[in-house]
Amino acid sequence: MTARIAAVDLGASAGRVVVGELSGDRLDVREVARFDNVPVRVDGVLHWDVLRLYQSILDGLRQAGPVDSVGVDSWGVDYALLDADGRLLANPVHYRDARTAGVMERVLATVKSAELYACTGIQFLPLNTVYQLVAAAGDAQLDAARTVLLIPDLITYWLTGTVGAELTNASTTQLLNIHTGQWAGDIMRRLGIRRELFPRVRWPGDQLGRLRPDVATATGLDPATKVIAVGSHDTASAVAAVPARDERFAYVSCGTWSLVGVELDRPVLTPPSRLANFSNEVGVDGTIRYLRNVMGLWLLQESLRTWRAAGSTPSLPALLRDAARRPALACVVDAGDHEFLAPGDMPARIAAAAGRRDQSPPETPAAVVRCIVDSLALAHRAALIDAERLSGREVDVVHMVGGGARNELLCQLTADATGRPVEAGPDEASAIGNLLVQARTLGSVGPDLGAMRALARTAQPIRRYEPRGRPVAWERAASRLAG
């Protein structure tokens, strides 16, 4: 069967509307709209400008033209509050806002880390939804709220008028029971979080409804156009589009964040897994995305923003070319360190982190970029080693998907660091996974992930990077961070 489908893919720095045309054994993908996702600080609080994002989505769907269905994916953990009339109470707070500082420690004094991990399987990050909600306790908006919706659930609510919580994104909140796939009501009660705020859980592939009349008018689409739940956490969609041929693969879904892990049939909830801060997020078809978060291209994005704010206009391609000519591993930092989470002067924070480990800080933009890509490759290596050790899954190849797949230096260094070949692409993996789940619901793709991944291999070119040896150099660099 043929199908023409639209994916709304919202990243932390940009959003896009992508159209996929499926015919036979080929998926053709075309980006029809791209728009910036720029947060706004009001009265000291960092917000997402979700109303502007929604208007950009409507404009993008108008440019998409007639489609059979629409699906929405985005980043995880952030939420919107609706009042009793279903109206948005305020723009959602950004996960990089400082309001969660120290909150994780307060939560873990009430629900011990071992218990929370055994129930939810989610890594401990200060940005998780559970800590955001505890930080918001007592706020008038939260008290007035009648519904909590994660970002893609908010967009699908505005498109269709139906309320729900898609499973893959819900699993990132650290409030979903990994064993039942339902909300962890007892933990919510103990933390003072109202269970009744959270709607029923929906699965990727569920049909959510059709476009509301006002949306059909705004977009020019047929009111009968279907809206389908996808892997609404962008990493869930990206992993569904990993072009793997068997189970012996790892993935690096690399954009603003790097999510590094393996795909499993069941969660790993052991004490060593908890201490290594690995996450068991639900994937498409009930798979488990066993992964660790690394800061990702945020380090580059925020460095570029800092230099541009100071009056410089650096070109990232030129910086990467210069960085490739610099000595390898001269300076490395822990790319998973929470000190890099907030917006601010990233080069200065990198220099300070290097100094604390008795390294000479990078002094030029090219040196900073080299430090970042070396450090990211080193973090990818560490996460892969831990994922294999903790899960028992052996890995033959690393698939780099997302925007980082376009970064040739980072792909090559990841191959060098891990000692595994890296297959880079598709770089629009989140949008492609989104499209493929919709296509399967429409009956245009075979029923299993293997059939979807075979189509993903046709959508965009895949480049292979072979490791160039020098494992001792990477081991020594890792030991500098461990010391």
C-alpha cells in the first residue's frame, strides 16, 4: 500500500514538519518546514514558547499538503498544565530552569533511590518530571490544574481534542511503573503529586482521533485526517528507525542530547544498573531503551551561542575542520556532568572543569570544539562499556542517528573510542521513526520492527566509519576523568 504521512518532530533547539511518502519497499522523506525552538525567560524562569511552536506546526502542516495521518514526537520530561476547561494555564517551564536544584535530594529522602528505581527503572536526573512537579508544589498554577500533559500529548490534544499520555514519553517522567505500564500512584501520593492530574496511558500506534474543525481550517487539511500516537518521545522514534539488521547493536541518538544504549526485551533493575545511572525507558512495541544520557551537541550549541553573543561569528564546519587537525585527547571533560546542564558560558565552564582535573584548558574556539568532540566520544565509549556489562548484550556495531550523524569528526571519534564500526544515519531518525509507526497503523508497513528498520535503510544515506585503533590512548583519557 502507498501512504503519505506527516511527522511533527520537535527537538530542544528546533522543530520540523517532515512528509514521508511510502510506496512499496521505499520511504521517501522530505522536510517541508523547519522552525527554531527558542526558550523565553520571564521573571527569572525559563519557559518553552509552546504557543509559537504550535503556530509553527500549523503552518508546517499547511505546507505539507494532503496527508493520510499526522504524528507528533518531542523531547521528554516537560509538561503543560490545563485548567478545568482544558485551557493552558501557562507556558511550560524548561527542564534547564534552575527550579529543580536540590529537589532530587528531597525526593529521595521520602522515596529511597532503590525503591524508586525498582518501580520506574529511570535514571536519576534533576530535570525529570517528578522533580519538576515537586519543585512546583504550592504554585497557584499547579493547584488550579486539572490535567498534566507532556509536550507531544499537549500538541495532539490541541490537534484532536482528545486527552491521553503516550507510553514512551510517560516512561521518562520517573512516575510510570515500568512493570505495569501505568502511573505509579503510591509514589505520587507519597510525594504529594495528585494522581488524578494524569490521563490514561496510550500506546504507539493508537489512533487518537481526527483533526478538529479549526485545525483543519488552519492547515488546509481534510478534517478526516487521522492523528496517530507514535513513539512520542523523540528517542523512542529515533531508536525505532535505527537501521539495524539484528539485535547486536548499540545506538547513539545524538542531537542536543546523546542517548547511548542498547535495545532490550526487559528492563535491567539491578543495583549495579541503578548505581551506573542507566535508564529503562519504554520503546516502540514494548521494547526497553536501556540507555544513559550524555549532554550531546548542547555543548557545541551553547558554545557557539556564547561566542556569537560576544560578537564573534564562528562557522561550525570551519571549527570542526580546525578541530580535526588538533592533537587528540589533549583535554577532556565529563560530558555527563550536570554542571553543563544550564544555559550560560559553556567555554568558561569547560575550561574550569579542565582546570579542576589539572589539565591545560582549551584556549581557542577550535581547541574547545576538539575538547567537546573528544569528550563526547569518550562518554559514548563509557556508556557502551557499561551497557554491555550491565545488560549482557554484546555489540558488534554502533548506529549513530540524529543530527550528530552529520558530524563526521564525532562519528569517527566514536568509532575510535568504542573500537566498533559506526554506521551514521539516518540523521532525521526521530521523524522517520514517527512516520514508520504511522505507516504501520495505516497498514502500509509489516507488523514488526524489522520491517520498519528495513524501510529506514531506504530513507537516507548511511555512512560507515571504521575504528582506527589506539585503544590505549582512549583508556588513558578515561582514567584521567576517573581519577
